Amino acid sequence: MEKTERKGTRVALTVTAVLSLLMILSLSAVVIFKDQGIFLILFAVFYVLVPGFALLITIDPEAYDRFKNQTLILSFFAGFSLIIIQYYLLNAFGILEAVRFMPLIIGLVLIFISRKRIAALKGKLPSYKDFYKAGPYLALTAIVMFASLYGFYKTVPTHNDKVFLDYCYHMGNIDTLYRGGSLEDTRVMGMTFKYHYFMDLFNAVLKYVFPASLWNMVLRYPVLLVPPLISGSVYNLIQSKTNNRAITFAVSVLALIFPSVTATTALLPNHIITNVNSVGVALPLVIALVELFLKSSVPGEGKYTDLILVFLLGFTLTGLKGPFALALAGTAVVFFVYSWIINRKVSLLQFLVIPVFIASFAVIWFSLLNVAATGSNVTSDAHGIMKYFSLQITVPGFGLTEGFLINTSDALLFIPQNLFFTFAGSALPLVIMLFVVIARLFMKQKETDLRTAFCVLCAFAGILMNYLMAVGYNRNYFFMFAMPFAYYSAAAFICLVMQQKQKILRMVSIAVTALCCLSSVIAIYNNFANPLFAYGSGNLSQDEINCISWIKENTGRDDLFAINESEPNGKKYFYSGYSERRFYIETYKYAENSGKTAEDLAPQIEMNARLYTDEQSPVLAENIGIDYIIYYNVNGEKPEILDKYYQLCYDSSEVKVYAVRHNQ
């Protein structure tokens, strides 16, 4: 009977795996053939994954034995770090175009060095007979891919659609990094571009290798990249605790899909499964680093070569998502103190891991990021924990809310609501597991469940930092950081309950978990009744789209443009992002990342305005080096100065383009 059940399970899992794989391939085909997504696949495999795997095996020949299913994810990010290093070295020597082939050469060299070690892995890799074991993971990947494709593929750049401004911002970032050199920001002339932009750097190198469009790289290609990364990392994390495929699958679906449905935290579905602002790629890297830290915390499991990976992956994470690296650094310090108490000893490796990670964090934080940037022009003074103990709260730019069951761009919500609705199904189990983790410190026979301790600490670090800090423009990044660890904690709670013999305790535990899930129905209803308004969303008219197409076809790649009233008219980053052209000053919203404020840029803003109103406009344009002036028709006024001094070369009812030099 038992053998029959096992065979039935294998058949069911095999069918699930096959159907899921077919769904993944069919969904991928849309992007691969329609949007040339094959470029991303070739780049990710041959420029990132293969060199990364060779580097990993070169550093640690036993990497596969130690990390198992995490090996591919670690390999991807090891290759990612190689791409970053090569970009900066080649750009520094003024030969950035060599990035087209250098990663391949580096990969071949590493493969040659580690060829014997790679050959020795042949007998250790899973065979086709184990394919059925991938059923739940493939099903989870298919679900995430479908959610990503359904939510964002319909947004296209060829007609009048609302577009979240960050898409256009990242398109401009890729263009800036593709140009290389001094990395002058294409949106503000003379300003060095600073941001945690490694995902944009990844795409810029991809653009060097293959003729991929910016729009596809920002919005379409993540459909192929994010689902396997985020599904694999979250699934492996939870599976490491439950060792039960059914529980792992159910909790993983909750972790990745349910928060996107409840969406009580601003733009959560946009970020986690679609990689807006690098979250979909950064979270798997956080989980990979947690795995490395866990190995170091257990005597005999860590290796000194892990310090190389900690440094490489640490600076990669900081460049992908600075707040995630900040949260992980703080959590790791607390965790290692906890592990020292549990283990009753400290090894040199454990003592070195934290400073190495913090050093990797500092390399990026104090060079590519501007530590003075607080995002005050967006977050204002809307932080401080006491503000959240009111059922009615003021949201910058939105005014007073109507109670605490709300859906706002900054998600300044009542704390219990965030715990119940954002972390659907895991809120109370998470709190219970915190007490369990603390209690284990005082037990005579201490259980060494360090994985659960680390995950619980990560979850609460993200929740607390969301309320107590205002790093960057969206504190909700800390909530996103906490997400997979909150659900791991829920899985740990389920496992703890299953070990108990008392039926009453089990029934109460099931009721508690069900209550958390059921309460989220209110949030789902609220979000469908009051759809999320994406802060900073806007759209281009058909006239503007036609104008940008004209600019791309009829102007030089390095021509400098001026545009009027870019900040107030809601077109932030749209023209630079779509046109791939340089602007004197298109917007100053993210200038703080480069150490600038609107006050610092006031002379440039004033000079830009004078181009449209001052009789000295031609002299000013010549001194600045302006090649074209775009006039966005906001109020229906005629651009008399522009008509008087410049040649009209593109004309429509909404937007006009003037050539500064008449021979253009």
C-alpha cells in the first residue's frame, strides 16, 4: 500500500511538472519570439550563469555538495558580480565596448581552470528520474510567471497607456550606463549619476551584446528572469524547514502571490514578481546571502572561501537594492550574537563574516550612492512610529485618509493592519515564532534551529525598519525584504504545531492561521473597490509618442535637448527614457541620489525656463550647447520666443520641436 501511494505521488508530481513546464514554455514563447527575449536567455546563460558557476566551483570545489539546490542561484549572482566588475574596469580603461566579448573569455578561462572539478560533479547531479521532484517548484514558477505576464505585459509603449514613472527612469538609467564614460546623468546635464543601479547595469551590458530595446529590458524580460529566481529561492528556503512539498508549495504561493492580491503595501505586486526597482532579483540574492551566513554560523559548515562570496554578493546586493543590504547587515549582527549564545563559542570565521559584509556594503554605499540622500521631497516627515497609532493619518500629497482600511501610495497604515493584511496568513504565527526563538535562549537543552531564528529576525527587522526609518523613497522596501522570511516563519510554526501531541493546541493553531488568511479577504475587497493609484504614473499622448519616434529617427545620439516644465507636467523621465537622448534638465526628482536638491539645481532650472521666455535665448542655448528645444504645450500658449529665433522641425497640437541651429 505504501509503495502504491509513493508511486501515485510520483505520477501526480510528474504530471504537475510536465504541465507546469509546458505552461512556462508557452508563456515564455510570447516574450522570446515577440519581444526577442531570446537575447536575455542567451545572455543570462552564457554571460552570467556559466561564468558564475565556474567561478563558484573555482572558489569552492565542494559548493554543490554544500548548497545543493541553491547552487544555480549562487552561480547566477556570482556571474552577476563578474559582469559588474568587468563593466567598471573596462569603462575605467575607456574600452567599454570590449564588454561584448570579455565575459565570454573570462568564463572560458574559469571553466578551463576548474574543468576537473566540474567533471567530478557529473555523478552528483540529479538524473531525469528525479524530474518529478521539481513539480511543485515548476508549478510555483508558472503561477508567478502568469501573474507577472498578466499584470504588465499589456502595458505597451506604442499607444496612450498609463505608465509608472519608474519604468521610464530605469530606461534612462540603462541609457546612461550604456554610454559609459563619466556616467553623466542623461536627465540633468553635468550631474554624475548615482543610484543603486546594478540591474540597469546588467541590462546596459545586455544591450551592448544584443540589440535589445530598453522597454523590453525593463518591463518584458523580467517575465523570463524573475519567476525562476524568486520561486526557486523562496521554495528552497521554505523547503529547508518543512521537508514537505505540499506545505512548501502552499506557503510559497502565499508568500509570492497573496501579498500581491491584498496589496495593502504600496506597489507590492509591481515590485516582487516584476522586478520594478530590482526587488524581484534582489530578494533571491538576500536569501542566498542568508544561506551563506547560516553556513558560517554552524561550526564545521562554513569555509573561509565563503568570505569571497560574501564580499562579492554583498556589494552586488547593495548595488541592486541598498535598503535590503542595510536591513540584512543589521539583522546579521543580531543573528551572529544569537548564534554565539546558542553555540557557546565563536570561531574566527564567524567573527570575520560581518566586517567583510559591511565592507562590501560600504564600497558601494559611499561611492555609487549618496548617503546624504533621504528622499525628503517624497517621504516628507511621514515617519516616526507614533504617527501609526491613529486610525486616520495624513499621507503627503493625498491629505487625510478615511480610516485605516485604505490603499495609498505610501501605505502609511496602522501597524496591526499591516501585520494582518500585508503578511496574510503569517502575522500571528510570525509573532508566536519570535517568542519561541527568544525562549530557546533560556532553555537548558538549547535547540540549534538557527535558520528559523535568522528568518524570524529578518522578518521583524524589515517590519520595524519600515516604521522607524525613511531610507530612500519607499520605506515599503523593508516590508518587501521581510516578506519571504515572514512566510518561512509561518512554515516553521506549522512544523512546530505538527510536532505537538495535544489536539487542542493543534486546533487553536489552525484557527489562528485561518483567521490571518480570512482577515485578508477584507483587504482584497478594499483593494478591488479602491484600486491602487500608482504615485507618479502618467502617460504620453499619441502626439508625444509620434514626436519621440521622430526624435529617435532624425536626431543624433549625443544631441542635447531642452524641455519645458518637465517636473510639474508629470512627464518625468518619459522623454529621455523613450527617446534615449540627453537633456539639459528634464527632472530633478531623483537628484538627491547624486547629492543634489531642488535648491542646488535652482540656477539650472531658472536657465532652462529662460530658454523659453528670454530674448537672449539663442545666446543661452549656444552657451549651454543645446541642439533641440522641445515645447510641451501645457496651457495652449504660443511659444513666441521659440517661433522667433528657432527653426520648427516637428509640429503637432501638443508638442513641438525646434532646432537651435538652422542647418540641422
